[in-house]
Amino acid sequence: MVLQERERGVPGSQTALGDICYDGQGVEKNYYKAKDWHRKAVIQGHDRGQYTLGYMYYYGQGVDKNMALAREWMGKAVQQGYAKAKDFEPNLYPSGSECCTIL
């Protein structure tokens, strides 16, 4: 079912496949494939995909480490109300700086 939905471009299924590749659930762990699946989902505005892509940019997993892109994607997930992104957001700003979340 997930594979059929993936082919139709269902963002939740694309993110699920990204998670499978990211975690190595039944397949070899592959951050590059995970990034590709999450990117397909974020193009469609998927909040969990935005969070995960931001997380990957923060840690440099499957992408070059890039704080600007980490903040951009994580911020989009926060704006959509994704709780994990909101919880993670303080990590994106140096201690003592203001968080720029728009709620």
C-alpha cells in the first residue's frame, strides 16, 4: 500500500519511506535515499517531512550541514504546528538569541 501511494505522490507515504531509509528498518540505512523521499514530501508541504529534512540539515545527514536550511525547514514545520519541530527549534539558535518562530 505504501509503495502504491508513493507512486501516486502521497506525501505521508513518501515520508514513511524516508523514515524507513533513515532508520534502516528492513533495509540498509541510507541517509541519501531518506533525504530524497523527504524532499518529495516537503515539496507538497508535509510537516513531518519538513521537520525531518530540517533535522538532517542540522546534523549533516545525507546533506551538507547547513543551519540556514535547517532553520528554514524546521520553521515551516513549526508554522504548521508540528510539535517535534517546536520542541527541537531552540537547538537551532545560539544560547541567548531569540527564536524567530511565527505562530
